[in-house]
Amino acid sequence: MNPPIQTGSDGPTPTTQETIETILNDPAASNWLKTSLQSALSRDAVDAANDAQNLAEVLVARSDQLVRQLATPHLQPKK
């Protein structure tokens, strides 16, 4: 039996379980993402979501910093 299809303003949207299965079966998804998702599924959902949000914030901040550094090499400290 297929899970119920949720509908949004743009038409049918996948359920959370369908999205999880799509990621886990996607050959283009990184092994890190798949392993992290599988690990998170065995944890308390709220704790896993909070940790994932904290990790995402740190990674975005790091990425932003690295992009700024690459965009302004003349402002980098000399070695």
C-alpha cells in the first residue's frame, strides 16, 4: 500500500517517508548524506532534527566564510 499523497499549492508533494526513500535510493546522493540520514532515523526525531539544524548552521557559516575568503584574496593575511 502506498502512503497517502499530500497536496500543496503546487500539486502533490511527497510524504516524508517517500522523501527519505528517495534520498536513500538516489545514486547521486552522497554516501555521507545517506549514512547521516540512516543514523538520524534511529535516534529521537527531535534530538536528531536539532542536531542537524545546528550542524547545518555551522556548515553554512563555514562555507560562507570560505567563499568570502576566495572572493577577496587580497584581504587575506600574508603567510
